[in-house]
Amino acid sequence: MKIRSSERWQQIDLLFAGALPLSPEERTEYLDRSCGPDAELRSEVERLLVASDAAGDFLEALDAMAAAKLLEASSAAGESIGRYKIVRKIGSGGMGVVYLAEDASLKRRVAVKLLPPWLHASSRANRRLLEEARAASAIDHPNIATVHEIGETADGRLFITMSYYEGDTLRDRIARETALSVDSAVNIGLQTATGLAAAHRKGIIHRDIKPENLLITIDGIVKIVDFGLAGIEELAGTQGGPPAGTVAYMSPEQTLGIKLDSRTDLWSMGIVLYEMLAGERPFTGGTQDAIILSTRSESLRMNERMTREVPAALRGIVNRCLEKNPVSRYQSADEIISDLIAVRDTAIPERKQAGLPYRSPSGGRRALVLGAAALAMLAVIGTAAAWRNARARESDRAASPGASPSSAERTSVRSSLAVLPFADMSPNSDHEYLSDGITEELIHALAGVERLRVVARSSAFQFKDKQIDVREAGAKLGVAHILEGSVRSSEGRLRIVVRLADAKQGFEVWSQVFDRTDKDVLAIQSDIARAVIAALRVQLGPGEQAAFSRESDPDAYALYLKGQHLFNQRTDLGQAIRYFRASIAIDSTFARAWNGLGRTWLVMPVYTAVTLPQALDSAAAAVGKALSLDPDLADAHATRGSMMADEWRWAESEPHFIRAIEINGGDATAHQWYGEMLVRTGRLTEAIEQLKVAERLDPLSSVIPGTLGWVYLSAGREEEALATFRAAIDFNPRHVQGHVGVGNVLLERRRFSEAITALEKAVELADGQRSTRAHLARGYAIAGRRSDAMRIFAELKHDVQRGGGSPWGVALVAMSLGLEDEALRWLELGYERRELGIGYLKTSHAFKALRSDERFTGLLKRMGL
């Protein structure tokens, strides 16, 4: 379209206005006289007249249809449209009547748009309906209404089936409130622009953005509806044809009936923004022609509310949307999104400084007041988290050249996320496994995205059953976004409400309600993960796309979630194994269930009387099956690596850890286990790097700092070891390994009194656990309290001689008592039993006096070290 100056536009519009009321003959004479030899001027005015006549005929026809109420001459409640049973009429417009209906086969409520009977003679109307369905169904986005199918009734009438959303249109809300608050208008504008951006990327123009076509669900989600006037961009618009859309929201170029592009939607969005903020439209008139004339020729004027109450930056956005020349307008919806976010992020701190309450866009106030106990605990978490986050940032800056690139990328706050435990809202009390399982599966899926850092499960679940503002949670976890939600399972239906929030400002970025059958849980999880990725604008790689599409039998998956729930709680591992086996019995190809079975067997020696050799045999079979079914299952590679490390098969173990991290570099457990393997083989610098990555991904873990502290101590970095152990205690004052670690560091520094106090506290907290008593006995011996050490030494030897206990623990005390020969005998027994602690002998600071002894080096050699 040729760009014209504002003076030229004004000249064209004045001539158009003068010619409009004249008859065809009078128009010819008028244009001969007024345009003279300016053929281009005359051509422009004539084109406006042709478009206006066509639009007038079209609009008059619509008025006549409305007057005759022909749209309502259709099905009534109780009748059916295809397989859909009508419940009631819920609206009309956009060339159709919309009904709430029941889908008999899927037992869900849908919206059915039925083409009225009088339009069936029009091939153009049928074509428009088909374009609507195809255009809308091509887009999968949370802010665009989902189109399920297009069908035909028995008598040949076409209809479209869409998702049904409870809520009001923006028109309903404007009618109630006249003008919306700045917060609400920005929120609705952001969601609308986000939906339009998705449509425009697919080459689809809506062409009729207006308050009637913006549905706001009861959860505050904007859904763009009615693509009845949409068209593929290359085909949009016809020269001289009637303008499609609602006149008051049409762009100047749309009123001309010329070829359009996506910028016409941005004009319409500007009209909607102005109307939300000002309580009235910017361009008005008593007739359709007067509105068109105003749209084309009048300058934008802000009313009193706009100038007094709306921030200048937001007025600027409206101004730019409503530039009459498309070249001067925003060129994409993404540009509007960026500017609206800037306005939003500026407005919220100002409201806080003014002492005004902040209400989330969904209307619900975030709980800011905690119980005294919860508040005290969160304060402790915050202190430790702040220390760890600061250290993580410091280590990011000093990352070694060998650090994984994906790990470095993941530290970007702009692409970081925590998935907080979803609340269980089910009426029955036995569905916690489902809400926890969905949370964990989302963490697992999103952590596999290379450009996204996702906080690990153990840190996220520190916030389970706690009411906390998302900004506070984000600060503690060191992330930019928080995903939270709720799950309700009842009578075969599953309702999941999800909300993604900006962790810095607490502002809602995206939310959605998923209401389906409980058999759809896998599909819902995939939809949520994809929607989060889209909302965060993270690009998925080909392999990552495939990872979101894995399927399994719904019943097998439910049993798998129950097994995972018990595995994470470590309360009934036997029942967890039974659940995993039941899942496999239904679907023997379910690799995740096989891996869950293997992982459970792997931890059995720690929590039950099962011996390590017994557990390793069962674990090896299950994990081997998992990898044969899915060679790219990162969890299974990490499990296999850990299992082989426990068998001292170091060379075979490492490739599995490397492969697990290649597939899913966001898995904190894989980094942690790899770090532990590196410790045992003496590669302490590499171990520290892996454990630091694990700590960044799992900032509130109680296990990782303990392990990292021991590695620092083994490496002779006592200051860092002490700081790490003390941070673990700050995080959790009952952290047994933290107190043991502090005691050991203080022993190295010969601060015996403080060391003994720390070790005695550890024994008290561990309720006399053997390994903790061994450390206390070692402390007594080094501090000169030999009789106290000998008493515990005798007790520990007695435990081992009765078939229990820890030979490694006895050897630890023997070394501190100067009994090196006896220590070596106990270490040999630990080797025969394949005791877990024996694997750490090479780097243990407690046994460094034996490193020159051939018997000790021979033992290490037999272990492959």
C-alpha cells in the first residue's frame, strides 16, 4: 500500500465524505469537478466509495438478519448437533449461534457454533466457516480458544466444536466496570498480545479483535475466540470487497477493503486497550460511515481518565497501536508484549512503595502471612538459600573451562523455574500421590530442556503445604519464575489448575485450567509443559520435542506414580516395589517403571535389612530392562552409573553419568551421583564442579552440601568445608551430617572442645546411629578422652561381631586410637561385605596415615582405585 501524507489522507477523506450521499450520476459530476486532472486522487476516492457501498450492503444485511432473529431459528435445549447434546444457547455473532453442549462420547462440555440455515445457500459463508475452523485449529496456545472439530448435521448444516470456558467476555466486564484498572488492562492486554503473537507466527490474522471476542475465564485467563473472520495472511483481504470485521475496531486499511497483514490486529488491540482504560472508544460516530471517517481522518485524543490515571508509558503503547500508517505502528505483537511487560514491571513496585495492596491478576490475594513456625523455618531456609545462591553466582563466574555448557546456560535467571508442589484438592485423602507425582513429572520433563534451569524436586518440595508469596519462594530458590497449581480428582474426572508467575514481581504470566478424564493425566502433563515452554519463550530442540510426546497406559502410569510417591517418602519401599511391579504387569514396555523399580532396589540397603549384593542384583536387572526399552532414558543411565560405582566398576560407571547429563543436564541427582563417583576415584576438583552444579539445581537440598563439605575436607580446603557444613546447619539445625562435618573440621584445627560439642549434638540428633557414634569416638580419641573412645569402640565391635554394624566405623575409631593393624583388618572385612563407606577410602582424610602402607594400597588396587 502506498504511504500517503496526513494532508493527502485528509483531502481524500473530505472528497469521499462529499461524494458519499450522492447518486452515481451526481458522484461522477462531483468528482470531475473536484479532482480535476488528478487521476490518482480520483481513483482513491472511487475505491473508498466502492468499499463503503459494499460494506453498507453487508452491514445492512446483518441488521436485517438480527431484526428477523434468524440466528435463533435453530436447535433448542435437549436436541442434538451431531453427537453433541445441546444444554443451552450461550451467544450469537460471528456468523453463527453458539451453544453449550455435552459431548456424549468423551463426557465433557463443549461450545458448539452452528451455521444458521439461511446461510447455507451461500458458498462464501460455508467457506468462511471452514477457514475459521482451520485457522483456529492450527494454533495450540493457552490464550486462544481450542477448536476440536468441524462437522455436519444430518440435515447438512455445518458446525464447529470448541472447548467451553466458564467466564465472561471483556464486553461483559466493561459493561459492569466501565473502565478497568491499569493492572487489569495491562494483564488482559498482555494475554491478548501473547495469543495474537502465536497466531501471527502461523500467518493467521484474526481481523475482528474486539471485547466480544475476548473471553475471560473464571481463572482470569484470556481466550481469543471467533476466528470466523480469520484468513491465511497471503490470502487475507480482497480488493474492493466488503471489509470483514466490526467497524468500530477496524484499522484504516481494513475499512478500505485492501489486502491486510497482522498489523491490522494490532490496531484493533489498541482500540480495545483504549476502551478498557478510558471507558469509551477513541473513534466514534452516529453511523457506520461516520465511524469509518473518524477512524481514517481524526487524530487520537485522550479523554480525562486517560490523561489523569493512565501512566504515560501505557498511553504511549496505545498511541503507537493506533498509528494510522501501518509502518508507524507496532510491527509485531511481540513488540507490544515487551512494552506492556515494562509498564507492568514499573507499576508494581510503585504500588508497593505507596503502601497499596498488590492483587494478582486472577483476583486472588497471595497469602503473605505465615504461621509462626512456618515463618521461622522459612527464615532459616532463606538464610541458607541466600548464602548458597550467592556462592552459586560466584562459582558461575569462575566456572572451569571443562564445565558443561548446558550447565552454564542454565544459570541464567531469565530462563529459570521452580515447580512448587501442586496442592491436592481431591475429596478423598488418598490422592496425594497424584498431585505430588504430577509435580515431579513436570520437574523431570522441564529439567530436560537445555535452555531452562529447573530447581530439583528436593528443593521445590521444601514448600509443600506452605502458603508463601511467589516472590519470596523465587528469592529463596534463585529463580525467575514459579509454577504452582492444584489437582482435583473425583469420579473419573481430573481438574488441574496451573499458574505461572514472575517470581520477581509476583505477576501472573500465564494460567490455565485443564478439565479432562483421569486417563488423560499424561496428555495434560505434556500440555502443561509445552504451555510453560511457550510462555517462557524457550526454544525446544528436536529431541526435547520428542520427550514431551512419550505415552504409557493410564493405569500403569497411575501405579507408577504411587510407587514414585512411596520411593520419595522412603517410608514403605516394599510397597513401592509392589506398585512398580504392578505397573510393569500392565505395560511391560514402560521404561520409567522399570527404572523406578531399579532405583528402589538400589536404596533398599540404606533403609532396610536387604544387603547391598542382594539389592544390586535386582537393581541391575530392572535398570538393564529400562535401558533396553529406552536407551535415552537419562534417569536409568544415572541409576546404572550409581549402581556400577557401588560395585566399584568405575570405568563402566562414568560413561553412564556422562550420558545421563548429556540427555538431561538439569538433573541434579545425576550431577550429584557423578560427583560422588569422582570423589571415590580421587578426582576431587572434578567432583567439586559436579556437586556445585547439583547445588545450583537443588539449592535447598540437605544432602548435597554435606557431600560437598566432605570433599572440601578431603581436598584440604578446611575453610570452605566449615562454611559449607555450617550453612547446612543454618538450613536445617537438625542436619546430622552438618554437625558431624563441623566436628571433623574442628578436630583438624585442634579446637577439641567445640569439636566434641558438635559431634555429641550429632549423636543426639541421630538417636545413637552407629556411624555417628564412630565419629564421636574418633573425636574423643583425638581429644585425649581415650576411655570414652574405647567404650564406644567396644560397642561398635560387638555390633559387627553379631552380624550387624559397620566394619568401616570400627576401622575409623581404630585409626584414631593408633591401632593401624587392627584398622586394616576391619577394612578387609568391610571390603568382603562390600560396605558402602569402603568406596571412599582413597580420599578419606581419616585414613591418610595409611596411604603409604602396602596393605592399604593393595586394598585400593583390588577395588580398582
